[in-house]
Amino acid sequence: MRETILYMRGVLPFGGRPEIPDGLVRDARILLTLEPAALKSIRDELQRYPGFLDRGTVEDILRSSVKEEEACRALTRLVTGIDNYLRNTKQSAKDLLSQIERWLADDANRAKGLLSPEEFAVLQDRLPLIAGPYPGRVRQAKAERLSEATGLPLEQIEIICDLRPVFDKDRQTVEGMIPYTTLKVVCKGVDGLPVALGALLSHDDVVQLAEATADAKKKLAGLRQLMQQKELPIPCVDMTMEGDDK
């Protein structure tokens, strides 16, 4: 008898509260080193940003206020992490602070030494200052949803070329060889599992595929040029990143 497998996406709908990750608490400690005036300035700059606030852009903006590299990375993780957390859980900054307070009340968590009650009292005033919402992050989240909703993400593509022998009637002698090409495409399905497709390509198919790819590259270059002329930003998502940017 086959086992039943249940796939679920998103927050578990069982009424329980999502757990606070230790990393979020660890990164939140950076707020203890920044004055409220500095946090308000950072918040205002992020809220004024007119484009898409991906993680790299957030870090670039924060770098002007937080010079130390690791501290800047920690604040970037905190800003984007809180934004994602609040959007996914539909909670407020006040709710998040209540979650952290419950996290701190747990003996095992308190023994980790990541946050003291005195430090939490400071966080209660400072965390809401950088909790957003930020229009640029909302735009980025929408762009990411659209990039995933338009099709299945490509995980792997291979073109395999080989030779297939043609035997005589007795299957003893090779009378000839047929070159053949197989296109293998693996995508990530909506359930997160791989979806594979294999197609046999003729010589003409390979030529057409190469021509279609060359045409697509020209079209993409033209579209990017049009975006620059119109001064419209291109959101940084998987489907728009190039080469080393990924």
C-alpha cells in the first residue's frame, strides 16, 4: 500500500505561532549600537527609495550609515528578515516584539545568552523604527511573485550528443552510426519537486534552437535598452540577474 504524502506551502495553518529564529535575535542586537535618530534616518531613506529594494540594494543604502561591514550585513539581514516575516505572517512589529518576549521567557533560549531582559527593553523602542513597511520592499516582493508565477523555474538544462549504432540483421555487425541529440530540461514544480522533460532533436532542431536562443538574446538586450531609455528600473530577481550577479 502506498504511503500518503501531503505537500504544503507557506505558513502552517494550525493556529500555532511561527518560531523566532535565533539568527533574527542575534542580528537584532545591532540595534543596541545605533541611536534612534540614526534608525529614523535609515527608515526614511529606505521609505523614499523609488525603485525595487532587493537585499543588495538595501545593503548599499545602509552602508552609508553603518560603516562596519559585518554590522551592515547584520542590519541588512534584520531589515529584510523582519519585512519578510511580517508580510508572510500578517503580523505587526508589536506582534513580533511579543514573539521575541516569549522567546526570551523560555529557559533554553535565555541560556543561549543572545539577549538579556535589559537589552530587550531597548529593542522594544528601537525595532519598530526600522520595521517598515517600505514601498520598495513591497514592489520587490511583487516582482519576485510575478517572476515565479509566469512559469516553472529552470533548474537544469543539458544537450547530450551521442551516436547510435545500426546493426545488421544478425545484430553482429555495425553497418553504420546515427548521430543523435537529446535535450534534457529539469524545472522545479509548484510542489518544489523536479519536473523533467526529454526531447529528441534532429540536426535541424539543434540549428533552430541555436537561432532561437540568439534571437532571444537580441530581444532581451533591446528590452533592457528600452528600460534604460524610459528610466524604468529592472527588479533584481532570479530571471533578470546575469552571470556573477546570481
